[in-house]
Amino acid sequence: MTTMRNQPTRRSWSGEDGIALVLAMFMVLIVSLLGASLATLGRTETMSSLNYKTMSQARYAAESGLHSAANHLIHTYVPPGTDAGDPIPGVYVTSKSPVLYNNAPVVLTTVAGEASNYPVDAKVDAFEAASHGTLEMSTTKASYSATARLLSMRQFDDAYSGGKVTIQTWEITGIGTIDGAGAAAVQVSAIIETQAVPAFRYAAFATKNGCASLMFAGGGTTDSYSSTNVAGGFSNSDGDVGTNGNLDENGGPGTVVNGTLSTPRGGVGTCTANNVTALTISGKATVKEGLVKLPQEVKLKTPAAISPAPPLTDVDLKKTGGCPALAPYCTAAAPVSGVTALTITPPTASTVVSMGDVTISAGAVIHLNAGIYEVNSLKAVGNADLHIDSGPVIFRVAGKADDGSELDIPIDLSGGTILNPTLIPKNLQFVYGGSGQIKVNGGNSTATLIYAPNATVSLLGSSHFYGAVVGGSVKDTGGAHVHYDRDLGGWALTEGNHTMTSFSWSSTN
């Protein structure tokens, strides 16, 4: 008998033989996609970095164009009206913004495909030469150009420089470009403007930029009043002071600046030549309203030289003896108590009274009326009185020695008293362009303006000084009380500093 053994049943996999290959192909596809994605991402990151780099470089180039144009317009370009070959009347339409020439906006440009619109070819060429170029980069070059559009322009007579000033507002656009891989184009824009500002913005301003260029001590103070409303009294504010350097203020609690201190310097503390601080203060002296940081030094124009220069002859105005021959338009009153009052009355306020080295002798009484007094020097001694009967009385002082050098003290009124009873400081002005010393005594009616941006001005005594003073350095160490006339704002205009505002940038590609 034959025994039958059970055999295992074999299962057939013939329908699944290719699954491994399919899975392998899917894995290859996924890895390929990942690789492609990583490659794309890497390229994107590379291009992004390149674009950022080239855009930054293009911006630097655009800023170069803007600053090149601004530098040219500020330091080299001569505005219309101050250049005989570029007059304003009949050429420019200044009543509109932007300013028009030939019925189109005034434009200077170095941008390819654009044309300048300016009436003087030489100034077009000068702008062209100054306002385009290239910057060398590590692996490429960036080109820059610029356009300047004249938004506004006006002209006025400068208070003390002796000429007309044209102030302008320009809109400047700098364009920077880089070609090739990562090509970029950027433009930056800014407004460059100059404003007319009052010459007397402060009770006292010192143009020098070193230590103690401005000094108050011994109980010296500032405050303010209005010469058109003297009865309104004084305000313990608006007695602002300023300097391009340092204010040294010291003394007891009576030494007070009732206003602000304006200076481009910063910090409070010890001042040295290598570290000029804004304020050096000791004792209980104070600046009541704190510091104002100026963005740059204040530039004030030197007064025009007197032409023809006044003579160097001595003119002695005495209390007896009548008018000297060298004092024009002078009359003498009948003596009173042995003193003969002398009065100088020019025929008009614009009449020039030319004298040399003028001395107001001890005890003399001198009355002055409106006119322009051009002298070489002025000195008052021994309780002399200088009365201002009508104004403006404007002293223009040359301050020259026989050899042409500068006098040490061209204006010395320390031995006299100024009597300007209206307390209108505009009625008595002293204008001096040299670097000598000016000494002025205060008094109950000493109202005057001193414009001497290169000189050392000393306010003497512990009495009162109404008005304002501009000097290279200003010293009030005897306790003089300086009362700033608020009505000086907007008067006696001069050209202010150039300022840049409204800076912006954008990509143009």
C-alpha cells in the first residue's frame, strides 16, 4: 500500500515581481526633487544676496551723485543776481515753484537722455563736470549722475556784508546704476535750501569755536523785552545765547541765562582744546532753558570793508571849544556850566559822515542824529556822554593802524556812557569787521547793537545793556545785564547756512 504525503501548497507572487523597482524609482524621483529644490533655493539665495549687494552699491553711487551735485551748488555755483552774467529780472520767473526759465522749470542735469534748462551755458558745463562719474567696486563699477531742480529763489540786501544775497531751494536727485548680473538702479532725493535769518537771533552770540568763546560771570544775566512796548517790562525768558564753541558760566546764583544755549558742541563739563564741551559751569550759575544742539556751526558774514577808507587823523570832541573842523555837520550849543554840547546832524539818514580816530574827551556831551558814521576808531574817556537823538546812527569802524595792521582796541567806550533813551537798539549800531577788541560800558539807557563777528567784545560794569551783540568772542564778566530785544527777530537779515532736508531713496529697476 502506497502512502501519500501531503505537499505544501506554493503561493504564486507573479503579480508583485516589479514593486521593488517602482519603489526605487519613487525614491529617486523624491531625491531628485529635493536636490532640484535645494539647487533652486541656493540659486535664489545667491541671486538675492547679489541683488542686495548691487542695490546697496547702486545706492552708494546715487548718494555720490546727490552729494557731488550738492557740494557743487553750495561751494562752487554762483547764484543768479550775484553774477553779472546771470541776472534775475526778465530771465527767471521766481513767483512760481519750481522757478521757470523760458516757460519751463529750471533744471541742471547729467542724466543721459535729459537736457538742462538754464540760461548760462558755463554753469551747465560746470554742473556737468561736477555731478557724474563712476565708483570702483570690488568686481564692477557703479555709475552716478544727478539732476537739480530749482524750487524757489529770492534776493535781499544782506544787513552788513554790503551786497545782495540770493537764497535758493533745490531738489536734487542722484541716480546710481550697475549693469550686468544683478543689475540695479537706485535714486535718492533731498532738498537743499538756504534761508534768510536775522543777524541778531540771540542776546549774545560768539562765532569762535573754542573754550570760553562765550563767558558770563559775576552775576551777569540775560532776559528779554520789546522795544516797541518798553512799558511791558522784562521777561525771564527768550534771553537766548549761542556760540560755535563753549559757554563758560560761573559765579553765584545771580549768574543766569534766562533762555537757551545753542551750540553745535555737546556735553557739560571741563572744556579743553581737544574736547570742546557745550557748557562749562561752576557755582550756582544756570542756563534756565537748557541746551539746543545746532546741526552745524553758524557762519556769519564779515562786514564789507569801508571804501574809501576813513582818514587816520585825530578828531577830538571836547566839552569846550566848539566843533573841530574835521567833524562834518557839527554845531555847538551855548555852554552850560562850562560844558559845550556838540550836535552832529547829517542831512539824511543815508549821509556818510567820514572822520578819523575819534575821541570823546572827558566830560564831553555829544549828540548824534541819524546817519552813517565811518570812522577809523572810536574812544570815550572820563565820563563822556554820547546821546542818540534820532536813529539809526550806524558806526562803521575800520580799525587800522598807520602801517595798515589792525588796532588792538578800535572801539573803546569804557570811559563813557551811551544814552539812547528810547531803548530802541536799532537806533545805535556798531559794525566792525576786524579782530581787535571792543569795550562797552552799560548804563540805564545803553541800547545798541554790536555786529563784529571776528572781534572780542567785552561788556563792562554791572549795569544794563539793551539790544544784542555778535562777536568772535563775547565776555560779560563784570555782571552786566543783557536785555535782548525780541523785536530784532525778522530784522537785519543775513544768509543762513545751507541745510539738507527730506532725504528719500527708492529702487527704479
